[in-house]
Amino acid sequence: MMITYEWRGDVDNSALNKLHAEGFDHPVGQTDWRSRLRRHSLGWVCAWEGDRLVGFVNVAWDGGVHAFVLDTVVAQRNRSNGVGAALVKEAAEGCRAAGCEWLHVDFEDHLRSFYFDACGFRETAAGLIAL
């Protein structure tokens, strides 16, 4: 079945909580994603296989020219066929259309190839404080 992508797609809290739990290997939560996204995000991209949510990426922003990729997740059975990279590409297009000039991402080392090679990010100097 074909995968379709939707910028600022209609998010079902239950479906996204299940996908997030599968993707990040934790119990299914009760996060109110709809409220969180509307309050804090420039946009988000949903990947659909028919009516099934199979991928998601959130884009927070500073209200100006900087946007930030968060929570990129793809269902196990849909991994390694470009869904994640397509999510990030759609997110970048949504950010560009909103007037952003920069799209940032933080990631764990095992995701370097995905973000640098598949998505086209380039390495920069950055800092982080663990809170």
C-alpha cells in the first residue's frame, strides 16, 4: 500500500501514543498530542498507510527563523524504506514555506547516518546541558 504524507495532519492521540511507544520502546502513554502540538509546534508530519498512522515527526520552533525536528518515529514494519527521510523532507518543506531559514536536529549517535546521509543534515558545533 502507498504511504502518503500530511503536513499538520489530523493527529489521533491514541494512535500517536501507540506509535511513539513502539518506536521508542516504552509503555503506551496518555499524552494529549493534539494540545501539545497546537501549543508548541510550527507543524508536524503524519505518514499514513491507508488510515493507519505509520510515521510522525514534530517540528517545534522559536517563532522566527529556527525550527527543530523532534520525535521522528516510524512503525517497525515500515522502517528502512524511506518513510523517515520522507517525513523529514516534508517537515523541511513545511518549515521553508513558513519562512524558516534553519532546521535543527539533535540525535543519538546511532542515528548519524539517517540524519546526515538520508536526510541531508550537516554537522555543526552545538552544545547541550542535561537537566
